[in-house]
Amino acid sequence: MISFGMTEDQELVGDAMREFAAEAMRPIARECDESAEIPADFLDTVWSLGLTSTQIPESFGGAGEERSPVTNVILLEELAHGDAALAMAALAPSLFANAVLDHGTDEQKAAILPLFCGESFATGALAMNEPASLSDAARPRTTAEQKGESFILSGRKTFVVFGDRASHFLVTAQLGDDVAVFIVPRDAAGLTVGDVERKMGLHALTTTGLELERVEVGPEALLGGAEGADVQQIIDSSRAGLSAVMLGVSRAVLEYCVPYTKDRVAFDEPISKKQSIAFRLAEMQIEVQALRQLVWQAASFLEHGEDATKAAWQARSYAAEKSMWIADNGVQVLGGHGFIREHPVEMWFRNARTLGVLEGMVAL
Amino acid sequence: MIDFRLTETDKAHLGRTRAEGVICRQYAREFDENESEMIPDVLPEADQFFKDYPELPEVGDDDTQGVVMMLLQCMGQNWGDYSVRLRRSMRGGLGNAALAAAGTEEQKAKFGEMLLSMAITEPGCGSDPSRVSTTAVLDEDTNEWIINGEKIFVTTGIRATGVVMWATIDKAAGRAGIKSFLVEKGTPGFNVPHKEKKLGIRADDTAAYVFTDCRIPRENLLGLDESIPKASSGGFRGVMKTFNMTRPLTAAMGLGIAEAAIDFTRDELEEAGITIDYTAGPGGLGRLSAAAEKFMRLEALFDASKLTTLQCGWLAGKGLPNNLESSICKAHAGSAVRQITQGCIEILGSVGISRELLLEKWMRDSRITDIYEGTGEIQRLIIARGLLDYTRHDLK
């Protein structure tokens, strides 16, 4: 039954996150981008919201609340409206925890999930992107060879969110004809965590590379055990999540441009009264609305266990194209001010391009 | 709860609409090529059609499922063919929607059973209906309105048995003076000179109307409100309310045609052995052919447009305001169907322009989507005014 109605809970979550994003995220976003750092007290504040732990079952130390991908895209849109990098940092522990929750064996859940239910910010990291042109999440070049009961992992990863502070890594690797996921502890022999990476956008969200030089892990490291993990589901969830982030960024651009164009006077009237400007704003509004439906569709399919691969592809692809278009036109609408770092639009422009090419960065 | 899954009943229902669409499609080319002919009211296969269509839901009656299904069904019918549709399932013309929204109970009883066209556009006034120059003058002696003027592009104008038409009762009052009138075919002074010749939807009976001293009863003023609001444009806004369901419906009609092009192109790609693979993300595009990647983007555009249209209808079904969303979905669909039908032809190459196939017809037929019921530009004006909190005086 098709419905576009949020539940009361979802409306409350959306409102609360919108407020939190406006008060705790937007004001520090520029500073975090410039320093490429997130203040520790921000992560503590986010941790106290319980974004990750509330959705972990009580038996593993969480609050056992229902996990809803739809609620999570609503939440992500609002947080990313505040700032994309901070939003993804806030959700980073879930990226790791949800994959274990969805695909792990009981033993893996019992060993890992309690780590995310403690008093202070803790995170693992998903290592999916690889440092090569045409790197394809569905076909990693990192390999896993079976050696008796163990596995030997070899390869390189990049853009690993919070690689600098993760206690564990989920590493995707080609195992025979399948893609498998391995839980690799930070201190595994042969694993080197690289320096914090410098990238065009999402400066505040620290990412690192990983080098795996014949890292040997036991059978307990294979996510999902002998049955393995549905890697495509992890990719789908991340694509839907990233599309929600791009939706938030798109809306941020639009909502910044509206008052700006009403204030900015040229040729004796606000530029918002020119059709060439007004139509661009209308186009942004049209695409924000359309994009949101694709994001919700992908989340809805994930929520109900339907095959979400196509819907998630569509949401991510549309989001990448339209958020870039919106951010690009946001810069243009502001003119010279769009190029100046006093305004956030140039940051959103960089973030949009960055978000549009990543995989495995945020999960629902 | 946000949910995008169709129930099994809905799927079966839409499957039947598609099956009928296939039947209707057999006639699509014939009536496109012979535009002067009228499609018969009942096709020979009519007895094979599904009869039990749900009634048009009352907007505002919390019938979200009814409205969403109506839009999906509309897409399904247009997937078959825009013009050749089961007449029995015609829920009336645009005029019927206006009657339902603004008519009195007596008017609904008297005109509700008729097929009512809607006549707004004039040779000198298109997207700006406040420039209507057709006049209605009250003859107090006979209690009749005397109508004079010319209307063009009247959808279902030939088959309609009556019309809801716009005329001004006070030119000096501008938009506030515009009222809607119900006129029956056969009324002396109401002439239908010709069927228009068009780029697409050629089989559709788009007509021109001429009113010459056409007298109608005083009670045929839709809604019976003869007052002319002074400062505000409240009266006009009442008239414009008609668009809240017609815009998503118009979007749905165009999207049905676009979906036909999408489905046809997907089959052709499959036939050619071209893989469509949704696991290929950024970086994985090297695995896709240019044709596959373009197709996948067009299909994403289609889904975005379809869902945006359904969301607008869902709001109407909830009885929630959907003015902005109506314009958004219409503007999005208007642009999407152009890109989709033109893009599918590009993907398939020269075969796409052959009149042996329907692809070129779908491109011509869907082109009207961004023009009628308010052009894409008008929709953007409305959206921008909403965004900027501007009136029509602030942003022209």
C-alpha cells in the first residue's frame, strides 16, 4: 500500500534532528571544515543522543528500539542539512554496527555490538573504497585466500571513515567468486592504517587508507560465518544513506539561496525578482522534492526486506547528479560570494562532488 | 507509514489496465495517421475490458489509496495509448473536475452526467488566464447570461456534450471578474467550427469553440457567485483550485507515455544483449555500456517523476494542501517525459524515428505535457513565488 505519510515518531525525530542540526552542527560546520577536525565534545553530544546504541538489541547492550531505514533517512536528511561531514561522523558507528547486526553470526554480534553501547563515543569502520581509478565496490581488488581455516587478506583501501580511531575494520575482499567481508581488529599483524587523507570535500570527516599485507584472520573474522554476508545489501543501504545526505545538502543550498537572493540588490531590485534567478530556485525545489521520493523509496524497500538494489542505485545516481547541479547553481546564484569561503555554498559544492563518488560511507 | 509497495490486489488491477492498454495500442497508429476520424466510443474489444473501475474518489475524503491508484491507472491507460482509451472508463473531462470542485448540488445533479470539456485558452491568452476576453453579460430581463468570444485548444471539445468555460463579467475588474459558466452543446450561438491539427495526440478531439450572443440561464454560473471580490484575488483562487488534481493527472498521463518508451527500450536492449546492472555504482560505470547507463538514468528520472506525482495525489487524498506539489510534479514530469522519450530514441538510433514503431509517436504525444494545464515556465513561476513568498505582482 503506497503511503507518503511519516509516522508520528518520524515527525518527532525529524523535528528534533532539524533543531539539533541548526543549533549544534551548522554553527561549527565551517570551522570544522577549515581545521579538518571535529571537536570531541560534538562527538560526545552526538553519542548521548544514542543514534547507534538505541537500535542495538538489549541482549547486546543496546536499547532495543526498532530500527527503521525510513526513519534513518529522515534523520540523515536533517543532520546533513546542518552539515554533511558532521552528519556522517555522527552515524559512523552505525555503519559498522548495522553491518554486524544485519549479517553477523550470533558470536560476532555478541563480541562486537557491546562495544557500541558504552558511555563514550566508539566506532569501527567500513573499508570498501579502493585507491584506484574505476574502483568498484561490488568487485574489490583486495583479495582473501583461504589457508586452512584461516584467511589471508591482501590489498589497499581508501576513504575509510574514522580509520584513525576505529577499533575494528570491516574489510571487503574478493573470496573466490564472491565478495566477502572480514572483521579485522586494528592491531592485526600486517595491517597498516594510513595517515588522515586530504580530500576535496568533507574535510571534517577524517578518513584514512588501509594497507593489508597478508593479514591473517581466523574463521571467526568472516562476517556471517560460512553463510557469508550479503555485501550488496550493505552497498544498497549505504547508497540509500548517501542519497539522503545529498538530499540534505541540496536542501541546505536551496534554503541558503532563497534569503540571499531576496537581499541581494542589482539594478534596483532584489535578484530574486529576475526570472533567471527565480527559475533556478524553482528548479532546485523541484529536484529536492523529486529526489526525496527516490530516497524514501529505497529506504522503504530496505525497511521491508524487498530487493532494494535498483531503487538504491536510482536514489544514489539521481542524488549525485542533482545535488551537484543544485550546489553548482548555488555557487552561480551567489556569484562572487559563492566563491568566497565566508559563505557555506562553496563548501557544499565541494561536498556534493565528494559525496557523489563514494560508497560504504553511511548506513541505514 | 512511508511505504512504496503495491498490494497484490493493486498489482492485479494495474495488470488488467495494462492488458487493456495493449488492446487499445493496436489502434494507436491508425488513429494517429487518420486524425480527422473520430475514435469510436466503443472499441470492438470493449467487452474484454475490465468493468469494475473504482469511482473517482472525493478529494479531501482521506482516500489516499484511491487517488494513488487513480493516478497509477491513468499512467497505465496512457501506457497503452494516450487517445485510444476505454471510453467507458472516462471519468469525465476537465470540466467535470471543475464542476465537482466548485458546482452547487443542483448544478452537479443537472450536469454531472454530461462529458464536460473545459474552455479557458483563447487565441490571445494562453498561460495567463486572467487575460480572458470572452464576455458574459447579464440580461436582467430574461435572467440570462449572453456570452461572446472564442476559445481554442478545448480538450475532448468535439465529444463533450457540455463545457465549463471562462468568461469575464467585468473586464475592469481584471482577474476578479472572471467566472466559470456551464454551457450545453446545442445552445444557440455556441458553434464548434473545427478540430485542431497538432504535433501529437492527433487522435484527440481538440476543438475550437465560438460563442456568438449565446444565451444561457443565469443559474449556469458555476457556484452561483456573481460577486466581484474587490482587492484580493480570492475569487480567482477559487477557480484555480481546479488544478490541484488536474496537474498530477496531467503529469500521470505524460508519464504513462514515457513508461511505454522505457519498457520498449528496455526490451530492445535486452534483445541486443546489453546488460543493465544496478550493482555498478560510481567507479563501476566502466562495466556498463553507454546505452545501458543512459537508459538507467532515464528510468531513475521516470521513477522520480512518478513518485513525485503520486506524492502530490496522496496529499490531495489526505485533504492536505497540494498547490505547490501540483506545480512541482507537473513541472518535473513535463521535463522528464521530454528527456525520456527523446532519450529512448537516441539510445535505439534511427529505428526510433520510424513510423512503423510507436516510439516517435510517444515522443510527439508526450510533448504536450510541458505545455497544457500550465506550461513548465508557469509552474516554475508558481513554485518560485511560493519559495520566495512573493505574489504575482512581486514576480512576473
